[in-house]
Amino acid sequence: MKILQVCPDFPPWALGGAPQTFRLLAESWTQGGHEVTVLASRPAARRALGIPGAAYRVLPLELRDVPTSLHETAYFAPLTRPAREELRRFLLEQAPKFDAIFVQGLLETLPREFLRGFRPANPERLVSLQYGVASADGKRLLGPAARLAYRTWGRTIQSRLRRVVVFSAETEREWREYFGSGRTTDVVRMPLGIDAAAFSKEWTEFQSGTDRLARWRADRALPEHYLFAVGRQDPAKGFDTAIQAFGRLAAELPGWGLVLAGDRTPFSSELARLALDAGCADRVQIGDRVTEWERMALLSGCERFLIPSRKEGYGLNAVLARVLGKSSIATRTGAHEEILGHDPRFELVPPDDPVAFAEGIRRSLRSPAAPMALDRRALDEYDVTRLADRLLALLPAQGGTSGRAADQT
């Protein structure tokens, strides 16, 4: 089968996040014997794709660069004139040849332009993957603009879709809010996935590296007791909420620290200022991107895992907490409640509320922390190969029965 994936950015440059699943899907389908092409926008500053050994091909279309201060709008920058011409040729000459087309998002530049320009002979082979219709709400600049765009011409674009896949009840509610009952669109809900095989391997390697772990912790100068959060350092991830909540608890937790890690953004300097204002700057570490091993090391040593997001399209950190059984405090956004609800190891609190988040930490600390251990049943439940199969099973005829090595062209 010939599969086309259309996405705003590939490979995703931010640490973690639902868009990483798009890369995993490309790998899974390729390993299953399918021919995969990824059509992606890419600002010139991040043009180098660097996917060593990838068996699928990537066609990057260049976006105009935007000032760093407007980083939130990067995915919505216009295509350059050569890229627009290249997209026009692609839509005319190549797009009709694919058996299945999966479009990530709706209003970002490339998905939007693709959907506006493409008229498939068989609309049933076009599927839109939605990580959160209003996921821009957590961003200061982008939220109001995205809502306005959805209400003005988003409805026109979505009317061309026969099938939309959402990944949480919250996203489905948002879709219904913006686009009504979905009279022309079949809305299907599925859980997102992680690379179960790679994760299991990382866990095994981590478990065998106790000497390395002790040295790394000493070199990192971690406090004996600390809370930990990881993710891109922008307003949507709510690290400011975690800092303010920790400031409220600092007197109750003498000697404890707060460790934050993830891709830096212009908002990172705001986080440092907030730590000063909260009177706990000397106990807050604001790090950079970490490797998978380092993330595992930080998780294994923390007292509680914090997931303070204002807004999530899904929330893969919640999957991480569930798979490792790590005692966590998370906000009710994205699929957090579906993944973590009804389990005493996890506290769920309202988003964007430092007082409630601090109280959630207090409640969690009243009980001993659950030991971190790999839950293989949960790992299998969220295996990306299962999602890859289910997505292809949505397609009629040629790909409708099995996604793995079926109906190859």
C-alpha cells in the first residue's frame, strides 16, 4: 500500500508530544511492508531533516521564517513561493496515486493548504488525525487566533473530510463544538501510541545501569528529594503552574527541589523570573532537552511526576506515568483523565490553578510513592503498532482488513 502522511513539521523538533506519534506511525507502516511518503513543512532554519536509515521518504516544503518572539505562530507561517509551486505540482501529479492519506491537524499551514487544494477521487481514503481542535488555547498569542480561524473557515475545510480520528473525549467534544454533529464526517476515537519495543529496551538498559545512574545523579547535583516535570517549555505545558505550586509548598518541604526539563523557548526566561518571585529560585532547576535515558533517570529518582499542562491535544506524559506506574499529579486536559483516572497513584486537578495543583501534591504525598516498574499490559495497550493497524483498518477495500503488510502496491 502507498501511504501519504501530511504534517506541519517532520520529524517533530519538540521533545515528546503527540506529533512524535506521526514519526512512529511512519516507521511502523514501513516495517509492515508499506511504501510511506511524508509531506512536511519545514522552516529554513530547521531545514535539515536528519533521519538516518529511514526507509520512508520525506518531502519538506519550506515555510517563511518568523521572529523568535513569535515562535508560537511558526506552524502557521506562509509557504515560500517555491514551496507553494512545489505543493501545487505534488497535488496534481503525485497525491492521486496514494492508497491512503493521513493528515495531521487542520489549520496549520501545510495541512490547510493540502486540504484546500486536494480533491480525492475516493474521499474514504483521506483521514484527518486531530490532536486537539483547540490545543492552541494554552498559548498566549495563538489561542485567540486559532479559535477565530476555526470558526471562520475551519468549517469549510472540515466539510471535505469523511473521517476524522480524535484521541480523547475532550478533543471529540471540541470537534462537535466547532463543527456540529459531524453530519458529513465520521468521528472515531482511538488512544495514541508509543514505541513499545523501543521503550521496553530502554527500560531493560536502564535497569542494568545502576553504577551509571549513581554517577549521573552525583554529576547532576540533584537534591535527595525532588519533584519532576518534562516537556516543551511553553505556556501550554504549565511549568509556571508547577513553579507557583512548588513555591506554596516550599516551607512544607525543606530541602526538596523542583526539576524541569525540555526544549527551551522564549518562555523559559519567564519561568526563571517566576521562580524568583515565588522565593524558590535556588531550589528550582530549569534544564534543557534530555535523552530518553536521562528522562528515565530523573523519573526514577523523583518523589512525584508533575504533568501541569494547561492544554494537551492528548498527553503522552500521562501514558509515561501509566506505563511506569509513577505516582503523579496531572491536570484534567487532553486524555489525562482517560489514561490516569480511577487509580490512586494519580491525582487529577484543574488546569491553570497553582493552588489546586499544590493541594494535589499534598494529597499525593500523604501516601507512600508507588515504586516505578514497567507495566507490560499498559505498554501493550498503548503500543503504536496497534494504532497503526487500527488506522489502516478504517480504510475501505484495499486497506480495510489488516494494516500489516496488506495490499501492497
